[in-house]
Amino acid sequence: MGWCPAGQNASMAHGDQPNLGEFLRHRRALMTPPRQHVHSRFSVRRVPGLRRQELADIAGVSIEYYTRLEQGRAVRPSREILTALAAAFQLSPGEAEHLFRLAGEVPPEPPAPSAEVRSGVQQVLSSLEATMPVTVHDGRLDMLSLNVAAMELFGPLFDEGSYGRNIVHQSFTATGLETVMGHAGADQLRRVAASELRRALSRYPQDERLQFLFRDLSKKSADFADYWARGEVGTWRSAMKHVRHPTRGVLSFESQMLYDPENDHWVMLFAVPGSGTEQ
């Protein structure tokens, strides 16, 4: 969404695209002003939102520098300044990412994926209960949720250990993997798991859980070492899977992955190919 320029002077630095100063002014106008006291050093308000001085105080920057930012006259702000502004404006992760990009900076990566599945996504899992298996895992390959249909298929692969719900760990340690997925399916899953772990380690390089998982598998699983040596990085977003149902025999599914970037969650849908939504 863009905002109308107040004038031609530095209000549109890149054609009709909103610039950093516009975004800061817009967000400041949305802030709730503090209660005024009788002896307040600020005069009675005539415009909505916070004054520049108030915002600068919250962010811990000088009023002079913040004014230059809003007017587009400041040198490219540092990542520390941008982080302080994001906190002062109480920006959501998506809004903070937008702030960094407006300033020409790569948005910082979160230290870890969100541990909670959105309520709307959880409702999708429940609503598709009679239609298809659905799972949700995060960017560390931890399975966060799965509906009953998915539990019937994949439940036997999970244990109660410290990595019981981690897809990578189960891909190389679960004893029933080939029984559930067959030799070709197990091979495919291990290949994807190793490549996705490589991707996760690059996104969360300081994550101790991921680091320990990598070291543990490297020591205990010769299969993991072989797949890791291929050097592949996760890019699979759809695949044909054949899974052995406990009572219905081998079932074929066309899996599709949907991404929630703000939480770094992946929703995997297992649809029967060529049958629409009917199973």
C-alpha cells in the first residue's frame, strides 16, 4: 500500500513507490499518544499520533536524526537504528521486514520459527479431516500438528524422544520407515530431509537444537552422512508419495506444500491424484 505524497520534495525517492520517510510518518500517525498532564512540556495536540520528539525518545535516537529520516535527508540508517525503530513502532514481523527493505537492508532472520500454529491453519487441518491428510511442520523440520487422517499414516514413525517429532531425525532413525513408505519413498524422504536440514542450518546458524541434531545424526547414521555428502539444498515443494495405510493398503498421494513466511511454517496437503477433493 502506498501513501499520497505531501509534496515533490524528497517524498518519492523511487517513482511512485513509498519511501522510508513516508512509512515512518504514516506509522507515527497511528501511534497512541500518551496521556497529557497539566504540566506537560508538549502543547495541546492538533494532529493524531505521536510527535517526532516522543517517537525519538522511545526509539532512543536524537530528534534531529529522526527528523532527517522522516524527511529523507539522513544517511542510510544502521541495522541497530532500524531495530530500535521497529521496537518503538511495535511493528509485526512482516512490518519490520518492510521497514528494513525500505531502508535498503536485508531483514534480520528470527532466531527460531514460531512454536504455535495459527488458529486458522489449525481449522484447515480439522476441516479437511474427512478429505485428506494434512500436516504442519516448521523451518526446523519439527512436526507441529497433523490431523487424524495424517496421524493414521505417519503416527507410527514418531516416538517420544527428544527429537520424536523431527522429520529429519525420524527419516534416519525410525525403524518402520520403509514399512510405511516403501524403499523408494524412504529414499525420497531421506534425500529431502537432508537437503532441508542444510537449508534450516543456513537460516538458523545459531540454533543449538539444529546443531546438536546434525552432530548426532552425523555420528550415529551412516545413511545420513551419505545423503548429506550430496550437498543438496531443499527445494522440493510437491511430490508423489505412496504410503501404506494400516487397513487400506498402499495409498498414493500428490503432496503440495503451502508456506507461512511470517512463522516459517509449512502446511503439507496430501491429495489423492485425479480425484479432486474426494478420497
